[in-house]
Amino acid sequence: MQDIFVKDIAQYLGQEVRLKGWVRNIRSSGKLLFIIFRDGSAEIQAVAFKPEMGEQAFEEAKRLTLESSVILTGVPQKHQKKTGEYELSVSSVQVLQIAENYPISKKEHGPDFLLSHRHLWLRSTKQWALLRIRHTVYYAICEYLNDHGFFRFDSPILTPNACEGTTTLFELEYFDEGKAYLSQSGQLYLETGIMSLGRVYDFGPVFRAERSKTRKHLTEFWMMDAEAAYVEHTENMDIQENLIRHVIRTVLAKCDKELDILERDKSALQAADAPFKRMTHYEAVEHLRSKGSEIGHNDDLGAADETLITEGSQVPIFIEKWPKQIKAFYMKRDPDDDNLVLGSDLIAPEGFGEIIGGSQREDDYDQLLSRMQAENMDLEAYQWFLDLRKYGSVPHSGFGIGLERLITWMSGVHHIRETIPFPRMIYRIYP
RNA sequence: UCCGGAAUAGCUCAGCGGUAGAGCGGGUGGCUGUUAACCACUAGGUCGGGGGUUCGAAUCCCUCUUCCGGAGCCA
């Protein structure tokens, strides 16, 4: 007899097999018992029928409760009521453990309860689907980059200095060396990697101690940073667009069932796999003001603006060429306008907001130095970064994708906290 | 940090000045095709903490705590 996974059940019709997993739900009707069984790969209805399996085995099956661990032996058959589905006709039941009073019931729960039981909530169908989409998105990003000349280059997580502003760092004591910080982005370190490998990316957790409390924020999230030598602003956006479109196609191809479970509108994702729109920050502001926003020409887009800008657009929109005072010090100035930088944000459609921030980097030593001085940065701490502009500086660009933001969009889920196994938020660090 | 909202059974909620309720989950029993199965019975509560008003407070007021939603900031 063979041990198989539920996902492969169709290949074993009529043969006795063994399935190892858990009980998702159980329904009984006298001499009949319906066990909704899952094993990680998929789920299936197992039917225990007393006259066929005998009194003893049936009594064993009757002991089962929600989330009990069990090994079922039986024969896969076509589902008697649902075409295209299968069920297992159970012949024997080996109970590993009876789960008593599993806390998550079949009815609704509030977010506080579910988040406090996140270690168990992960087993629920919707969470199972989200974890699988997360896996697919992660894999698709790496696949695209690997196929386009990028090398994995791991940036450090413990760092001596900040990449973005200094108010949002998690701080810790580092032996006798003073303060160290958890990385907010591997970008500055990636810029060293391109001088060796040409094109590089990192993928790992980053940490931001921002006291933001919205459905788009986590204090610990996964970011993919990519950086490429001799790539300028426009090509940088081309790479991002092709990468995101590859992710959309991969998710649609591999996660059809998961998207159904999440009731994701797949046609919206299909429509997003088309050339992205591009507009300058100036054009975006003009457009927003015509729609009633009070945004100014030197302002960042607010949450409402992000939704408004993509209204009526099926594809993501790049907003490029930003006023330099609202963007980071390392972005390259626009040669056509000294007040602008060659940065771009990618805004997802359907109100999902910003998913990528990228830019061409300042490669001129003097320009970078004066910008850092203007922002009162600790030049000594960034000497290594300035060195890159002294020894073979080249035009280069890069971008960072927030993995969970991208998953939120792909899956259509309401809150980012469901897209990572254990979300870290301002008021929650358990479990 | 700021602005709103909420806290009652294990869970989701109703009750909004006069004897603490329902559904789900748990337990017991019934049912040969169930789909959050169903039916019957049953156990289960310092109404978030503290203070006040009142003959009487889950209910009105004050305060603290916790959580949720949103803003700013960001990916």
C-alpha cells in the first residue's frame, strides 16, 4: 500500500492508499461519517461507512475531532455528488492524537482572537491559500531576476547606520561598538555588489520602527532590492514592469485554486498584465488636483491620492521625476531639472497602493556629498558608500519591492497582516 | 503620535435603568450522502479594571487598560 498526498489522489482511483494529515471538519449522519481531511497539499472528503468498514473501525473514526491528527487508509473514488472531485472511501483510521477543544471554530472570529491564535489560524483554508501565493510570488520574483542576469547578494541585517530617515530604526547594543540597527533596506550595500557582479538582488526581512497603524504596514516585512550597473532611469522602470508582469502571469498560472478560495477577481489581474502607465509627479499632481485633491506640487501622495491616481486604470502606474526634497538623498538629480530626481514609485491598481520604490542613483561624488551635507548626515559613517563614487563610478539604478504589499495586491486580501506567517505590528509581537 | 469606534459565555454578537440571552463551539443521544449538515437535551457568566450617580447599573457619568478602524510616514 502506498502513502500518497491528497493532491495526487486522481492517479490512484480504485487502489487502496494511505493519507497522513489532519481533520478540518467532521459531519456525521448515523452510520455515515464525513471527514474533511487535509494534508497540506490539498483537502478531500473522506467517507466512513459503518457497514463497510466494520463496527470497531467506525467507532475509532467517530472519536475524531476538529484538527485531530490521523492516518486514513481507504480507496479513492469519484465524488458521488460533485463532478470533477474525489473522495476517499475509508477502510481504517489510525488516530495519532485527538485534538480537544480546538480554539478556532467553524464560525466567525474577530481579528484580535485570530491574531492571538496565528499559530493555529495558519491551518485555515484561506491562510493556506495565502501562504501558497506568498511562496509563488517569492519564487516568481527570484525566477525572473535569475533569468535576467541578477545574482543573489545578501545584504547585512545588522547595520551601523540608517538607509532612510533615522527616526524609524530599531536600535540595539552591539558589544563594545556602540549602537547597531536592524536594516531598513539592503539597498546601499547592494550598490557595492554591482561593482563586482554587475546586477544583484537581495531578499530578506527589513525592519521599520514607524508607529504606523494601517492595513498596509508591518514593522518587519520582506523586501526584495535589486540593483544594476549601467542601467538608467527608464530602463530601471522597464525591468520593474517586466518583473511585475512575470509575477502576475506566474500567480495566475500556478495559483488558480488559491485565488478562487480567496475570491480574487482574476480578470483584474489579467488586465494588469499589459503595458504600465507612466506619468511624472508634476502630471500626477495636476491630474489629482483636477479630481479634487488638495495636493501641492512639492507634496508626497497621500493614501487617498494613491487610490485616486489609479482610479479607472487597470494597470499599475509609475510616478516618476519627484521633487528632490521629498525623496531620499541617494537619488540622482534630473539633468533636465535641478529640482527633480530620477525616482519612480509604482502604484498598484484597485487601491492597493505603492508596491515599488526605485530610482537611478546619484553616481557623482560631489553631487552626492553636497546632498548628504545638506541633510546633515554623518559622513564618516557613510564613507564606504561615498567610496563607490570614487573608484570606478558608473550610472546605476535599482528598486525595492515590498513582498507583502505585492502579495496583498495579488491575493486581493484586505489587510497586509494576513500575507506573512507571523505579522509584526506596532501593538503585536505574539505569537 | 493624532482622530474615531469597541470591550457581555471558549468564539461571534444581541440586550442599552428593573430576575443575564441567542447562534456556533463543548458534552449526551438520534439520523445511510452530509456540505459552516441537521434534530433533541445539557453544562457554561465577578457583563474589561477602578470610581461615581441611582431605591436599583451590563445599561448613565468619570478614569485606566486592551483591541479595532483611519491619518501622517513608508514598501
